[in-house]
Amino acid sequence: MTMDRRSLLKGVAAAGAGAAVTALPLEASTPKPEIPPDAFGMLYDATLCIGCRACVTACKEANAMPGNLYNPPEDLSGDTKNIIKVWHRDQPDQSYMKAQCMHCLDPACVRACMIGSFQKREFGIVTWDPTKCIGCRYCQVACPFAIPKFQWEKAMPKIVKCELCNHRINDSTGKPMPACCEVCPKEAVIAGDYRDLLAEAQRRIDEHPERYYPAGAPKIYGAEDGGGTQVLYLAGVDFENLGLPDLGTEPAGISAAAIQHTIYKGFVAPVALYGILGAVMWRNRRSGKEEE
Ligand code: SF4
Ligand code: SF4
Ligand code: SF4
């Protein structure tokens, strides 16, 4: 059984009448995240990207979001799930950068979302459920890549982020069809099974080691960073220049658990409310597991 936003808010209102509820204990540490057996993802190779932004337009079309090539968005926003940026424009070491959700193996947004609106689902895709979200935006605080965006200007705002086009399933393979990957003219961004993408990234490095960063020991960003991400990157420049932070190999979810602890520590008065929210989150997650 799952609980929708209306039932949740009713429950919270009832709780506000005065029940004293103790918040559920939070996990203190995270084991190394497992790769889902059917993990699907993307590989972006910045050395092949020509900055045409066909992927940005395709993403907007596939997700029915406003905007087009003649008015390219400058950053991720409430109506942009995918962006191409330029680092060091017109310099010898210029590089493009494609940004969208990384579909982390241990997603900080999932851990931070008290209600279970963010979930890691089939194919390891990290999704957001509008029927559960209460708009607290802890997911925005928790994400180490600053991906989730909020529709501030809308009367009924949503959280917006790439869901790996999980609404576009290929009938014959049963796998998602990311629109950005379908249109890329250079195979700079490709989609596929996570393990195949790792192998393809390594093949590209072996074929042209001189192209990739760091010199001498090229790296696949996302293979281990932040515990691993299902979107992988190859680049010719330092990943940090492209906005990909040095997270070490610790799962990114640990930082979200720390954020939860910090937030709850500061809130003494609404402990009953947060206890109820925590209980609902636990219940939603448990029922999700039972459904699986
Ligand atoms: S933590 Fe950020 S990048 Fe990772 S899955 Fe969540 S929204 Fe995407
Ligand atoms: S997978 Fe779909 S939603 Fe995600 S960036 Fe590509 S086109 Fe946009
Ligand atoms: S469509 Fe491909 S080449 Fe064009 S900007 Fe996007 S990733 Fe780069």
C-alpha cells in the first residue's frame, strides 16, 4: 500500500494535534553500494562532443518542456533537465560538458527525501513521485551535483530532474530510450547497460589514451566517485573544471544522512511532525519493497 500526498497531509495535520512521536533512527554509515543487476546508464565523452546542443532540444521535446535551440538555456532549471556548458571557450583546452542527473548508485536525494518521493527503481533509475513530494527541497540540499531544480514560478511546483527518459521504453528491449542519446551525431553521449558502458569507456581510453584526463592514467568519472554513478564521464580536462566534484569513493548518500542528522538536530519543536514524516517514509519504502 502506498500513501498519496493528500493522505499524507491529512496524517500530518492529525499528528499536529499533539501526538509525541519519536523520530526513527537514521543509518549512521553506508556500505559500498551494489550495482543493480539490470543497471542502465549513459556515457558522455566530452572529447567527442561538438556542442551542437541537439541533445538539449531532444530532451525538451521528449519531456514536453519549453525552449529551443534558438534560445538555449544557460543552466538546469525548472524547465531544463539537460544542459551543455562550455569550459574555457575558444582556448586550446576548451571542453564541453553535459549535465543532468547522475543516477547515483547510492543517491543522496533518495536518502534525504523523508517521504520516499525520490526512489531508486528498475534499471537503477532515480525517479521522483509528485504524489508524495511535499516540496521540502531537502533533495536539492543533499545532491552533491546540484541537480534537482524547483519550479519556483509555478502555482503547483514540481521538482525537475532527468529520469533517464524512463517514460520512453523500447517495446522490443524493455529498456529506456534516452532522447539525448538518440540524436547525438558524434556518439558523444550513448546509453546502454551500465557494465557495457564501463567496458566501452575503457575501450576508448585504451584506443586513445592521449585524449583523456589525467595524462598517463586516464580515469572514468563515476566508476567509483561518490560510490559510483550510472552516468559515466570521459574528458580531456580536469573533471572539477567541468563541475564534477572530487567526492572520493565514499558513497554520496553518507553526506545526505549527515544532512538529515543536522536538520533534525536543529528542530526540537516539530519533532512529532518529523517523526510522522519519517514513519511515512519508512512505510512507503517498505511497501515499495513488498511490491517488488
Ligand atoms: S543525488 Fe543528485 S545526481 Fe545523484 S541521483 Fe540524486 S539527483 Fe541525481
Ligand atoms: S535521458 Fe532523457 S531526461 Fe535525461 S537528459 Fe537525456 S533526454 Fe533528458
Ligand atoms: S548532441 Fe552530442 S555532440 Fe551535440 S551537444 Fe549533445 S552530446 Fe554534444
